[in-house]
Amino acid sequence: MHSNYGYDGGPRPKRASTALALFRNLMVVAAVAAVAVLVSGFLRGDPGFTGLLPKLAPSVQATASSPGPAASGQGPQKAARAPDTPPPGLEEAGHPLGSPAKPAVASSSYKFLATNADGTPAGYSPCRPLHYVVNAALAPAGSEGLIADAIAKIAAATGLTFVDDGTSKEIPSEKRKPYQPALYGDRWAPLLISWTTPEAAPALTGSVIGTGGSTMYSFGTGPKSYVTGSLDLDAPQITELLDVPGGAHYVSAVIQHELGHVVGLDHVDDPIQLMYPEIGAPDGLAAGDLNGLYKLHTAPCRTDL
């Protein structure tokens, strides 16, 4: 399976690559510079059904008057609105919206795409919903329900609340802007899931069946958090796959694998796990995957983003 749209037994899904770009903006009050780092989930080569290629996305930077780290419970000092960002704290509840069940079997077979200085994983704020849209213009016949089912599994394992905002005509882009008020209003752009082609999404070349990643922000030395992401699925390859007996199970595994990258998981060397670069049998999330996803629910609330 590939790192973002992993899957074995045919063209392999590919995982998104993380990209970090830093640049400084204005000095406010006590000349506090806030550096925003953009990270696209790592795309790695997946032998098997979908090869993975790394891909880097641009990063965004913001300057806040009070760049306090995000915290759950007691919120940080209110930060000024940074350039090219929505008002901070939209839909932030101040406490996690969900509470995932602790995995029945302990396992350390997981890895995070990014971690903070204290070793905690970078993730989405568990205190606000993660909105998503789907560009379904090229959705293959027989794919109905596969995305929703995969999202439900990731939501249960992480405690994240996903909200379906319907369809979108936005096309995939390696330099997707995380804030698009003209298209999505005054908020972070939702996670974009696209049924697309290698012509529209060049990372989907060869055996790569999917890519995915997220944009990460941090203020100064504060915690890193994802604010939006994208996930591209190779519609022509998946159409062929769905014609094969049992192909829908592989496609489901690919989508779950890629969503794992979107929320913060990296590839692992353990072939039993779904986050292994190649998918052997589409058995779904294994103990290591579940433990890694479970730990992502400890990400801080972000009233400052």
C-alpha cells in the first residue's frame, strides 16, 4: 500500500510528502515574529500496488501579537489575526470533541510525520471539527461510500470529528492555499479529497495510486498543528481495481492508509500494519496503526489558529 493511498496487489498508493517552508512577516508590538510552517504529508515510494513519491508543499507564515502556544483547557493568550489566515479559534470548543477508545492491544509499530520539541505528535486540533469536501467529478462507479467508510474508521480511532461539506470543484494543486476565503469563506479551507488523474495531479505517476498530506502551522517555538490537507486518488487506476474481485477492499485500505498520513502518521517497517508502504492483504487498521492514531487525540486545542 502506499503511504497515502496505500494498497497492495496492483498499482500502489502513494503517500504525501511533508513540506516545510519558512518566511517571516511583520513585527507586531514587542516585535514578535510568528513563523508558520507548512507541511504536506510525506509521500513515499510504495512498491506493490501504488508507489509513493515525496512531494513538498509551500509553507505559510504568520505573525501574531501574542504567539502563545495552543493549550487545551486554559486557552493561550489571544493572538492577533495573522496575514492570510482566518480569524483564530473558529469552532474551537476548548475541549476535545471526541474520545477514542484505547486500543485493546498495545503496540509501538507506528511513526509520526512530525513531532514537537517535547516528543508529542503534530496533529489536528481535537477540539474543532475537521471539514472535508470531495471533488467527485471523476469518481469511479462502485466507489460510493468508500470515502465515508474510511473516514468513519479514522474518526473512531482518533476521536476527530469529520464534517462532510459536500462536493467541490476545486482541483488538486501541489501549492494548495490553506486559506481560500473566496471559495470556502472566512475559515481554513477544508480537507480536499479528489478523484483525479495523473495529468491533473502529476504526483500520480506510474504505480502511484494516491497522495495526501496536510498543512502545518506553528507560532515561534509553540506546538505544530495541521489546519487543512489534501488527498488525491487516481481515478483511472482505481476504476480498474474496482473491476477486480475484492478490489473494493484494497481501495478502502488505500484510502485509510492515505487518511492516516493526512492526520499525521508516517510509514513503518512492520508489514503487519496498514501504514507499511505496501499493502499485502487489505485487513484494515492493525494494532500499531490504532495506537498511533489514538495518540493523535492528545494534540492540543488551538484557540490561536
